[in-house]
Amino acid sequence: MSKRTLTPEQKKLDIDIWIIAIASLAVLVLYMAFNDQIVSLSRDGGVNILWRVLVVAGIQFCLAGLGIVIVSVIRKENLFAYGLRAKGALLSIFLCVLCFIPNIIFSMATGELDGYLPFQGVWTTKDVLASGFPFNALGMILIAVAWGFFEGYNYVVISDKINKRYPSKSKWLNWGAIVCAVLCVLIHGAIGVTPEGIIEMLTILCIIYGMLMVKEFTNNAWGCVFVFVFLWNAF
């Protein structure tokens, strides 16, 4: 059987996906190697809060954002052309919020719901909010860009690249959404073993797969960004 010949576009997509993967994995390896020092710095009250946020936000951006930026520069693409448009934004946000509801219900049922505060799961958020102006404003902007915009949008771009490289005849068998959902579970260590863990894992799969499917149907990515700015790490 003859080997299938890839088109120039497919070869480019393969390279793009590998660039994103290698950039993220390289930073992840460095993060794991210096995890203790990074955690210590982020929680060191003796260090200026803005400097602490810059360091950890920079690492977060390199994990989820640097790869897609490198690809956009190499390909001379408009980084924000993957669905960041006004048309369909409200519908996209509404449908993506619906995808998050099972996770909120799960958190309430298990008693893990600890109020609402965007980015409360980020180490430096409370220290930033307690600092004076303008450090609190600048710090929250950095946090929102790194843990909100780029983490959410990173999934959008990766999913789009995968779907173009490995198109599916079925709308629901969306390889980009499936791969990103599984990656999210693995990265955040949410692999379920106990019954509760399995349910939580399913709610996370629902969030990522759901929001990326919403993007596919609405052709609008603002819902994905909204999820990571206002809901992810907020409960």
C-alpha cells in the first residue's frame, strides 16, 4: 500500500502543532525542575507583588500562549483571527457558561464551592488584591491576560489546528475539542479514580469539549475566553 502524500498545508499544520507542543513541554519541564523555587517566590511577601506576578504570569504564558504566538509570527498570521469577533459573541458566552454549570453543581454538591472570585485559584491573586493602587490593577490585568485570555484562547487555536489537520466527517467527533479536553484533564491532574473524581473529570471534559464545540458552531471564541477569565479558578 502506498504511503499517503501530505499536502503542503497539512505539512505546515504538522509543524505548527509540533512547535506548540515542544514550546509548552519545554517550559513544563523547566517549571517542574524549579517548582519549589517558583512556589517559594510566588508566596514570598518580602518580594514586590508586581514582580512576583510578572514571574509566575510569564511562566503561565509560556505554558499556554507562547507556542501559538511563535506559530503566528512564523506563519505571519493574525493571532486574533480565530473567532475573536463581535458577531455571535453573546451567544458564544451564554452557551459556554452552560457548559460550566455541571462543574458548579458538582462543587456545590461536594461542598467545595468556596464563594466566587475570579482567579482565586491563582497563588498571587489575594496578595494582588490586598496591594495598593496601581499595583493591584496592574497585577490583575497580568493575571487576567495570562490565566484568562491566553489559557482559554490557547485551546481555541490548538483545536483549530488539529481540526484542519485531521478533519472529521462528523460535527460531534471533533478531534481538536476531544484532544484539548483530554490534555486539560491531564495537565490539571484531574484524572478520576474515585467516583467523585470521575464525576469531576467528566465535568472538566464537558467544559473544554463543550466550549470548543460552541466555538465551532458560533464561529466565535469569546465564550472560551470568558470561561477562563470569569469562571475557571473562580469557585
